[in-house]
Amino acid sequence: MTSTQRWRLLLMTLVVACALLQAWAVPRLPLAYDPAIRGSLDLTMGPTMAGRARAITGLGERSPLSRAGAQLGDLLVFDHPSDGWRLLGAEEAIGLTLTRGDLRRHVEVRAVGDPERDALPVAVITLTYFAARLIALVVGGLIAWRQAASPPLRVLAAVFLSISIVSLYAFWPPGLFNDYVAILVNAVDSFVLYVGFVYFCLAYPAEHPHWRSTAVRRVFRAFFIANALYWTCFPFLVLGLLPDGMRAVIALPIDFLLSAIATVIAVPALWLSWHRTTGVVRQRLAWFGLCLGAVAIVNLGPSTLLPTPGYEIAWEIVAGAVTFAGIAGTGWALLRHRLIDIGFALNRLSVYAVLGLALLAVALVTQGGLSMGLDPVRHALLYGLVTGGLLLALFVPLRSAAERVVQRVLYPRWQVTEETLQRAVDAAAHVRGHDALIDHYREALSAYANGASSAFYDCREAECARIAGDLDAAPLSIVLEATDRSRVIDGRVPRAWREWTGEYAMVAPVVHRDRLTSWLVMGGRPDGRQYRPDEARTIAATVVNLDEDLQSEAQRVNRQLLEDKMAAEQRAREAAESANDAKSSFLATMSHEIRTPMNGVIGMSGVLLDTPLSADQRDVATTIRDSGEALLTIINDILDFSKIEAGRMDVESHPFDLRHCIESALNLIRPRAFEKNVDLVTAIDDDVPRAVSGDSTRLRQVLLNLLSNAVKFTEKGSVTLTVQRAEGDELKFSVRDSGIGLSPAGVSKLFQRFSQAESSTTRQFGGTGLGLVISKKLAELMGGTMTVESEGPGHGSTFRFRISAPATTLAPQTTATKSAVDPAMAERHPLRILLAEDNVVNQKLAMRLLKQMGYSADLAVNGLEAIEHIERQSYDVVLMDVQMPEMDGLEATRVLAERIEADRRPRIIAMTANAMQGDREICIEAGMDDYLTKPIRIDQLVEALLGVHSRKDSPIV
Amino acid sequence: LSEPTIDPITFAGLGEMAGPEFVTELVDTFLDEAPRMLSALREAYAQHAVERFRREAHSLKSNSNTFGALTLGHSARDIELQGLDATKPEALDALDAEFARAAAALKALCNG
């Protein structure tokens, strides 16, 4: 158990004890006003003097003391001191000593029943004191519970609890009561009260830096020490413990001296503390001073503040009420940690005075309406119930009405500021713009709240963002916890925010359908006054106004935006339509205009190459054709790209044979791969469908681009194409090479238009850099994506792409062979062919392919045989295997070149599975005219044969 | 990536190009011829006939690639390129084994 918990337990035990005592006292309350059992000596007395003596200032007709011979001016000392102030029972025996001059006698009288006398005022006194004790109990209990960690506050709690016990003896029935105990309790209580207050005033400021003003501390200390001294001496005076002589000489002067000092110091102390401080400290000190001081001064009792004889009851009522208010005020200040400034206290006081008057009127009417036959107890209860009920039911409207009256009559200045604010709110109707509106409202509120700073927050989910504000410490965004949110919705500042809002800030929330949408926080006022409830309400209402204005402003802006947007769209549509038409026709024209002459150049260079040419001329013509083809590729790229950019690239969807499509792309790449000695590896998973639905032309274009890039950038090693089935209808392709690879920066630049990974690449390898952009776009158009990865320069790279290609079935093919084999080719393009090939498999395959085109060829199994055949008869073309036994193809070609003139010599096409680089050059150097790689591709073969000019002048044998 | 014994695209391409029946015939020819080539290769190796050795390897490579027997083709190419002197007898054994695999695969493809 921690120290705090121990203290809490201790103090709460005390609270329970006090509460039990009070509960015990409650049934005895009727004693105070039930005439049947209430007794009286029917006399009035002056204040207590030295030796407890009081002068008789009035004697009633029925006073038992009159009958005992007492006269006005006699000094009276009760045997039991408490008989002087407690409530007496009827017929109770009271012992007392009367002194007149030197004459002193002891008498015993019986209190007379006194049904007429002061029943109501005494009841009021009793109730007021009882209420004060009850409040002290509650305040003490709450402080004990909440502030048990703070020593000064523990002491204060104990003080309040002791107050709650004292005076209960007034309710105890006569005869049972030991008045010495009563006096002891009273003395201890007084001691505790003042010593406790003094300790509190010394220790509490240490916990609160605001209080570290030396002047303030000093006057407070002096005030409470003086009181403590007085009350420490009081028991001696009251109990008459001093010898008679001493009492006369010392006690009386001391009594007056100390009371005078306490009183004289108390008032300036309060006044000084008010004037020496500023802002929050001033408010706080003034409030504590007012409350504690009021309780203390009242407790000084009638001996100091001599009440005019005959007004004792009035005095008692005032004293009880002041005690009540002082305790309640201190408790409120401590527990709520908030203070009310004096001006506002007065304002409230006047409001409640008006309210009180109204209630009094209600009470009188109620009383008039009540049957008078009831006994007093029931009468009082009924009276209380009816008035209380009315009070409860009408409290809020009545208070508001009272506030209006007070405001109008007593506080015209407050009304002026409120009207100024109202005018500013009205003027906001002409303010345009979200920010301008918020600023306008904030300015108005700042003027209303004596220049307080503020910040406006807008809430989205848990987080609130600051929109505007001049509250310097206000954070830019705040995350609202549930408790914070509920506090803000209630208009209270969460405790944790006080660091930046200041102690006396306030929050004005805007709530829509139980949801906090925005709020304004007003910082504390520069003069330290806190916001009065009516001000808080006005500010909150203004913020709601602000929110409404913001909403209508947002609607206005939205409407405006919508109109602007629609107008802009209309204009854009018109502009786009004309621009698009122009673009479309331009593109169509361009593609036609550019391609036509290019095809002319390429076609004619081909025709030129078919004519007899010298080696130099052939070289030039070949360069023209190759350059033309390269240029056409670039142009096609650019046109494709423009089409994609213009959104005019259409992707078709038709069933096609996936493997065939892949193969046709590979076929175009294979020669180059072979030339560079780069392996071309293909791996297609078994579950990849044979036929898919999609755009085979575009897929081939993408594959071709990636494969040709891969081959282009690979000097040695391999290029691997894999095809896999991905989830859904997607196909995954990847093209992996062991080429130059990519740097991370290169990867990021790769798919950007007009950019190659490295600028040096363009110089080394050529190309527009558009191919990959087009491929990526095409992959996207085909419902997929394209990515690239590389382990870095020199480590090769992998291009992956996906396309959406649902499996489908192909319409049955009428012919088994779909490739460009024309059985009538031999008729259109008759050729005499010699095949020089030693390998049986290759012989059979070549023969078969030629036969499919309608050709039959002669066969030679080595170079020597080939030469023999050629010398014996003329051939248009020799398909010459390079590697042959006896004499290889190269040697045979050299021999033929030596023996036969170029124009009579058959065209010699090399067929080789060679892995050597520069193979083609070797063949050409040896005198061969064309070059085919093995395995033989039929399209290449067709192309090669079409390149042979048949000699129509020579008869076919 | 495990390379298939027979590259399906190449094989399918061959079928499309020359007709499936013919391919079966061609495969038979190859399966007849290849053992002869392999033994010729060993013979050349034994006799240290450098040029013949290279040529036989070349032929085997060429035929293998025709049918898409890429691994066999690679092995043959390696032997062709490194020449007789650098070739170890184990390489020839491996070549035999690879041929057996390719032959089985080709038969399966033709019958399937």
C-alpha cells in the first residue's frame, strides 16, 4: 500500500466516522424547532466576557430568571458553559451563577416551554449550520479522495472534516451532554482549523509556483498566525482556567488584543493580496483569501464583532451562511481547479438574488395556498417539497430570465460587447472564402474575449488538424482519444492540453450527428479572468454560426467549381475533337507517306541486288537495303508509339496458336543469335495452353523486341525465353539474357520514352529506345504488365511480362502445314538445285522441304561430288553444306569460283550449323552468295531461293 | 531452369514445316544414323583423327539441333569446339548417355 493510499484510507475512515455522527444528529434536528420539546430561559445576553461571564441584556416575561431575582445588567455564568449556546429542552434544570456588583449567588432554574419564540429563525440557523457542516464533510471527503498525495491538501481535508463534527453537540439532547467535552471539541477544532489553515498556506504554495510571491505569502502567514494565537488562547479564556486575578488583569486584554490584531490584519491581507498580484495568481489568491478568510472571520465569533443586542439571531444566520459559502467556495476552487473572478461572482450573486426573490414570491403563494391545519413538521416538509420541486422544474428558464434582467440592468457593458460580436457575426455574411471566414470570426471572438488567442481545428476521424489560429503553442494536429473527444464535445478543455491552451482556456465544439467535426479553442484571457458560463455559451454559439457559414461557403465554392469545371470540360472537348481529327489524319498520312518511299527504296535495292553487279556495287546496294530496313524499323517504332500515345493502338482478340506465334518470333531472331554464337533457349511449361485468345501480331512484336534486344546486348552466353501459365487467364513470359545487364538507374530509365538505359548504349548498339516503351504499352494493352530486373551491369537482365490470354480452341486447320510453303512455288519460280550434304538426316530434311515447294534436287555427298555435278550440268543454285568429308563446302566453292566465271556460276547458298563467329564472312569470302543456318527454316529457305534468279534462258534438264 | 530434353517449339516447328509423318521418318533415320556417328566419333578419338572427330561432332550437333535435342546439341558443340585434344573420354560417355535420353524422348514424341 502506497503512502497515498494509506492517507486516503485514513482520511476516508474519518469521513465515514463524521458521516455516521451527522447521521446520528439528523433525527435530533426537530429539537431545534419543535415547540413541544424546546425549552428557553427567555432572555438575551451580551457577548462573552472574561471568565465566561455574559451580561443580561433582556429578560422575557416568562423568564425563570426574573422569578429568581435576576435583573438587566447582571453578569451570568453557566455552570455548564455549553448551556450558553446549546439548544435547551423544556423543563430542563440549568445551574448558573449571577453576579451583581460584589454580590454573587448560585441558582438553579428550569427552562420554560417556549412555543412562540423565534421558531422559524432558529430553525434557519440550525439548518444553515448543519448544511455548512455537511458541505465541510463533502469537501473534506472529496479532497481526501482526490488529493491524498499532497500533504497540505491532506491537512486541509482534515480541517474540513473537523469542521463537520464541531457544533453537532448543538443537536444533542439535554442531560446526556458533558459540556467539558463539548468545549474540548470546540477548542481542538478551532486549533485544528487555524493551525491547519496556516500549514496549508505555508505548504501549498510550494506545490504551486504561482504562489511564490513573497509579499502574498507574508500577509497570508501573518493573518493565519494571528488567528491561530487567538484561538489557542481561547480555551483558557472560555474555561476560566486562569485564577480570578490573572483573568482580570491578563485574559481580558489579551482577548481583545488578539482579536483586534487578527481582524485588523485579515482585511488588509486580503486587500493586499488582491493588489499585489496579477492575472491567474490574483484570481486564485483572491478566491482562497475570500473563502478561507470568511470562514476564519466568522469563527472569531461575537466576542470580537459585537453584534447589536437583539440581533443575535440575524448574526447567527449571517455567520452560518458565510461559513457555508466559504467552505463551499474553497472546495470548489480546489476540486475544480478553477476560479471565478469577483466581478462574475457578484454577477452570479445578483442573478441568484433575482432568482431568490422570484422563489420567495412562489413560496409565499404556496404557503398561502397550504392548509393551515397541518402540524409544523409536516407543514415544513410540504412547504420544502413544493418549493424545491418548483425550483428544480423551473431552474434553468428562471435562471436565464434572471440573467437577462441582471445583464440589462446592471451590466450594460457586457451587453455592448455581446452586441458587437453579434454585429460581426451578421457581417460574416459578406465574407468570401473559407480562410477569410475563419479569420473574421476569430477576430470578432478575440475582441469579445479581451484579446484572447484562439485556434480552429478541423476533425477527420481521430485526428484534428489546425486550420487557423494565433495561439502560438497550439499543435498543428491533435489525435483525440475517446476521453478527450467527450471532453471537447462537452465544451471542456482536456487536462493534458492545458500546457498549451493555458489554465483558463475554453473549447467550443461543432457536433454533427454526435460526431465532432471541428472545434475552436480560445486561449486564456490576458487578464487571467476565466470565461463566465454566459460568455462560454455565446462563444460556443458563435462557433456554431462559423461552422454554418463555412458549410454554405463550401457549397458555394463547390457550385462555382462545378460550373467552372463543366465550362472547362466543354471547351476542352471542343478543342480535343478538332485536335484529335487533325492528329488522326496526320498519323494516317504520315504512316502512308513515309512507308511508301521506304518500301520503294528497299524494294528497288532488292531488285538491284538481283542484277549482275560488281562486288563494290553489290556492297553499296546491300548497304542501301540494310539501312532502308533499319530506317523502316525505326519509323514503324515511331508510328506505333504515336499511335499508342494517341490512344489509337487497338489490340485485337482472336484465337491463335501460341507456340506457333512464339516460334515465328524466334525464327526471325535465330540467325542473328547464331551469328553471335548466342544460344537461344526456349522453355514452355506443359500447362501453357496451345491455343489462346489474343492479338498474335502484337504478342510477336513484343517477343521480337525483347528477344532482339536480348541478343543485341549479349556478346556470349544465352538468351532464354520461358513461358508459364499464371493465375487466371494470364500468361507469364520472361526473356533472360546473359548480356551487358543494367544498373539500378538504368532499370528506372528503361521504360521511359526516348531513353535507353545508358546514353553510351545508343552509340554502341544503336536503336531509338522506343522499342521497350512500345512493348510495355502493348503488354499493358493486352491486359498485363512488364517489368525488368538485373543483378547489375555485366550480370545480364530479365524482362518479364504478363498478358491476359484465355485458353481457347483453334478452328481445325485444313492443311497440316501452315507455314509459308507454296507447293506451286517451283512452277512460278523454277530452279535447278543441287544439294551438297553428307549427313543423311539433313539430306532427307532438305529434300523434303524442297519437295514441298515442288522442287526436286540433285544430291552430292561431298565437295568433290558437288564440283563434278556442277561441271557436268548447270544449276541455278547449290545448297552447300560447309562441313563435309573429302572436300568441305568452302573448299569446293573456292574451286568453283576459280573454274567458272561469276555470271555463269550457280548461286551458292551456304548451309551451316557452325558455331564459329564470323562464319558468314568466311562463307562470303570463299565466294558463297548466301548463307542459311541449320536447322533449316522453311521460310529462310524460301527467301533464299526467291533470291535466286532462275536462268530462264537455260533449258531445265 | 531445367532444359527439356527436346525443345517442344523446335520439334513442333519441324513437324509443321515438314509434316508429322515425315518427322517420324526423319527421327528413325536419325536414330539409325546417330549410333554410327557416335561410334565414328569414338573411332576418330581412338585413332586421334582430329579433323574427322570434329566433323562427326559437328554432324551430331547439327542433327540434334534439327530435332530440338538441345542438350545433346550443346554437348556435341562443346566437343566440336574444344577439339579432340581437350576432350576427355568421360565427355564421350556423357554424350552417349545424353543421346540415349534424347532418343527415348524422340521416340516418345513420335509415338505420342
